[in-house]
Amino acid sequence: MLKEGDIRIPAGCAISAIIDKTGKRFSGNDIIQSIALMHERSNGLGGGFAAYGIYPEYKDLFALHIFYDNLAIKMKTEEYLSKHFEIASAGNIPTRKVASVKNKPLIWRYFVRPRIYIVQDGYLDEEEFTKRCVIRINKEYKGAYVFSSGKNMGTFKGVGYPEDIGDFFMLDTYDAHLWTAHGRFPTNTPGWWGGAHPFTMLNWSIVHNGEISSYDANRRFVEMYGYKCTLQTDTEVITYLFDLLIRKHGLPIEKAITVLAAPLWDEIARKSPELKKELTALRTVYSSALINGPFSIILGFDKGMVALNDRIKLRSLVAAQKGSKTYVASEESSIRVICPEPDKVWSPKGGEPVIVYLDGKGAKKREELC
């Protein structure tokens, strides 16, 4: 007889997000209710949330959320952290007992300030320094996994249905201006605490429904720039691609999206000469950053949110607006359960992003690259 989690449905997984562009914070109740409505899209092997604006009292410090397998690796990792960071606060992440959430690791949170060093290739700013430290821990400290590393934001994830993970982490007690959520139905990779979504690097977080057939090319590309994919899933590389293209290479959000979900060559051929030249250059320079395969993703970051389908829309994605709030989800029903009468509802086209900036955080005029 099949047990729960044995059946694998390639089109499974659920994603959802809510953002208030004014920066007004609200509890995690709505996002838990939204993702719970898509219960059948998950199979209990992974659920998680990202929340932005939850640590205003520590907004200038990096919040490191870490899973530990045991006390020995915790002590070893903390020695490394103490050497490379000033630790302002440390402690367990509060949880409550949930019967369905089992075999939990040690779950700790640290608010830290980097000790910046001069290295061979020049001065490291605090973000690059923190990124390198996170990658080193995840690569070299077996049994320790930094699963969140941004400022004034945090990721909460584990093995279980997303509504149970939300209850476990007591997300009803947090307030955020942006929430993203994921219910996992793994198809090619194992269900484990570190493999649940969201995947993060610094302030970037990704929840994803789909499969990345270009994973090896994408992985080799980001690893040329010092990243290391260690988490047994194709989604991890999407987070690193956004960090590389936007933070490291300085591309605007819109251009980074054009790299990852590039127009087809016949579409580019029909553009104006100037736009055709620019799109051709992006596809040529960043050919290994193009994401292939069916996907819908939600990117959270410190300035807002992006939702994006693959170029031919092989995964579902619906968006809605109500006042200052924007909602995106795999299904319209999961939006209407928390927003029964939205002002606007639409289904974005393949490769067409939904971009929401917090007031005062976005570009005054969006560049047209589509």
C-alpha cells in the first residue's frame, strides 16, 4: 500500500505571496490560510515561508537562521561565527508543538554584524562577506545549514505541510509587509528540512513550482563566481542567479528577469533595432543564466516582490490587487479565500513579470525589456 508522500506529481507544489506596498505590516495568518487552501498540491515533505520587515529592532543586522543536526556541530559553527561576526543576540527560534512536525533539528537564530576583512581580490563589503561565510558553512560544516541570512527578514521552513510549518514556527505572532509561502511536492529530490522552500541568499528568497532542466548549466555558471550549490534541489540556483545578476553585476530587476526568462529569438528579431541589439547582447553574455523548463517563481527582496512564469507558461500563476496589497498564487481560489473581492485579477502571460516595489523603493520609470 502506498504511504503518504510516495506518489509524485510533476505539476505539484503551491506558491503564494502577499505584499503591502506601503510597508504596513500584518500577521502571518493570511498567508497560512492562503497556502493551506492548496493542501492537495503538497505531500507533507516540505513547507515554508519568507517574511520581510519582521525584525525592526535588529534591522541593521544580518539575521542568520541555522539548522543543526547536533550540539557538536553547533559549537563548531558558533566558533566560526564568533571569529567572523559580532553576535548581538543568539537563541532558539520559538516554536510550538505540532504533532505532524517530527524529527526537527536544532533551530537557532543569530543577529550579527560582519567583521570585514581585506582579502586578495580587494575589500569585501558586508553583503559579499556574509554571502561567502554562509556558503562556507553550508559547504564545509556538515550538519549545519544557514537557511536564512538577510536583514530584517527571515525564512521559516521544514518537513511538513505548509500550514503545519506555519503553526510550528508561530508565524501568527510575526508581522511583515511581505509574506511568501510554499507547499512542496518534491519530484526529483529528497524531502528534508534544508530542501524545503524558500531558498535564500542575503535578502533574496525564492519559492518555486516546477523543474529547472537547465540546472547544470545554471549551476556551473554561478559556481564560476564563488557560489556553491549544496542543497540537493534545482531551486537553490535561481536564488544565486538573482543575487549574482542584481547585487554583483548591477543589473536592474527588469533586465535580470529578461536574462532568466529571455524572449525567444524570433521575438527578439521583431523588436526595434536598439532593443534587438540590447536583448541579443543579454542573451549572448548570459546564455548560461537562462532558465529552461516549466516554472512559476516568487522572488522576495528588501525592496519588493517579483512573480514570474516560464516563457510558455507551463505552470499556473494568478495575480490580484486590492488597495495597497498585491497577491500572487498558484490558484485564484487561494487569493479569494483571504481577499474575496479584489479590485483586479489577472493571469500573467508567460515570461511577463509581476513586479511590486515598496513605496519609494522602486525605479521611477520601468525599463521596457519585453
